[in-house]
Amino acid sequence: MIEVGLFGRARSVLCLGAHADDIEIGCGGTLAALRQAQPDIQIDIVLLTGDEKRAAEAAAATERLFGPETRLQVLGLRDGYLPYDGPQAKEALRAAVAGLDPDVIFTHRRDDLHQDHSHIAELTGQLFRDHVVLGYEIPKYDGDLGRCNFYVPFGQEIASAKIDTILDVYASQREKYWLRAEVLEATLRLRGVEARTSLGFAEGFVATKLVAGISLD
């Protein structure tokens, strides 16, 4: 496994998601590991859609998995309509992230087949052109899980905390047949195999652009 010391220098991260459970599913283990390793890291989460019930679930999951210091914004746009509410979505997101200059951004993958997910990935590229951006994945019926090129390994404790939080807190989503412990664990174990980690689990991402500098001094 080739190690990249990206997070050791990170002091702040921004997480963008379409729906209330996207952050926990896509990068919840990574954020939990970051909080554990760097307790003072600033984590900002912006969710574009969500009614009061889903916003309350997101707040509960955020505090439980990432700690009360995590800052959460739920913008309340319509679920499933982000591409069709384009100007409103872009202006709402622009206002929500104003003044933030994160070291790392987590967002949806560009090739995610859910229309809200791919639209946020597009907006991320428009609003943040000089940042490290990692696209996370959401397992679902679309069959759009693809090839990752960036992995964050972690152990059983964090994997269990992620899965338990999602299943315990997001009561409004329990009827979705794919939101099962077996599916979430299988995805983490598969990415762990690809990362060749002895820890057993990993989350996979697509890094859209990374630049390496070589000092000649």
C-alpha cells in the first residue's frame, strides 16, 4: 500500500452531501477516524436537502459519530430536484460555504447516477477550484459503484460505530432495502481488500486532482 500523508497536515475539512445520511454512508468512517486522531480538526458539513425530521436525524448522527464540535448546516432544498433548482441550489451552497477554506473537501462522486449527487459534485467543482476534493460513494440500486483511487483504512471499532450510527439514527430510511448492515459492511470490507490494509476496512474515494510539489532547494 502506498501511503500519502494528506490528513496529517489538514486542519479543516468540508463535507458536502445531498441527503441527511450521505456523509455517514460515504465518508463517516474517515471523519470518525480523523476526529479520533486529530481532536481539534474542524469539520463542516453542509447538506442541501432535508425536512425537519431528516435534519434532526443528521444532527443526532453528526454529534454521535463526529462529536458536538462538528458544524452542520441543512439547507432544506427539495430532495430529488437539485438539478432542476439549479440557480437556487448553487446560491444556497455558495452562501453556506462562504468564508470556508478547507484543506480537504468530501463530496459526491461525479459519476454517481443519482441526480442530486452528481449535481453537488458538479457544484463542488465550480465553487472550489483550488482544493483537494475526494469523491465518496453511496451503495444503492443504481449499480454505480466504480473504481477508487484513494483509500482510508480503519479498524473494526470505527466500522461498527459508522454502521450502528446509520442504522440506529436514520429511522426514516429503514425501509430502503439496500440500507442494511450487511451491505455497509461488505462495501467497507471490499475497499479494505483493495487498500491491502491489515485493519480490515476502508472507505474508497475518487481524488479528482492532486498536485505533488518537489522542492529543489
